[in-house]
Amino acid sequence: VESVNRKKYILVIVDDYSRFTWVKFLRSKDETSDFIIKFLKMIQNGVVERRNRTLIEAALTMLIYAQAPLFLWAEAVATACFTQNRSIV
């Protein structure tokens, strides 16, 4: 589902030590350079997988609770990321 800004993909970057998370929304997978793709494949691990799942679950919960349309998924993920980066957990 495309977001409001016609984004279809999300790139999530997690600092392994601090768990600080950045999200990048992409229109196509071609927007990521070959270096970033190789880097992400190299560091793919349980921490990143779990954070991805947590962000998606939080975003879906927000969208369902607010009865918002699915194309707002990118904004919901960004909000979940913002909130989690500022929480103690």
C-alpha cells in the first residue's frame, strides 16, 4: 500500500548498542545504494528483525485504533519510531 507521499518501502536502521532507530521511506528499492543493501544484508540479525516487527505492530495498532486508512502506514511507523526512541524501554 502506498503512503501519502507515494512511498512503498521502509528502511529501518537500528543502532545495536543504544537501540536508537532511524526510518527511511522509499519509493522504490532502487533508491538504496548497493553499499547500503550489502550493509543491511551483513548486519541483518535478531535485534533488527524484532525492531521491525515492533514498529509494524505499533503502527498497525495505531491505524486500527484510529480507524485510519492503510495508506497512512508510513506516518504511523514514523510515529512509533519517534515514540520508542524516546521511551525508557
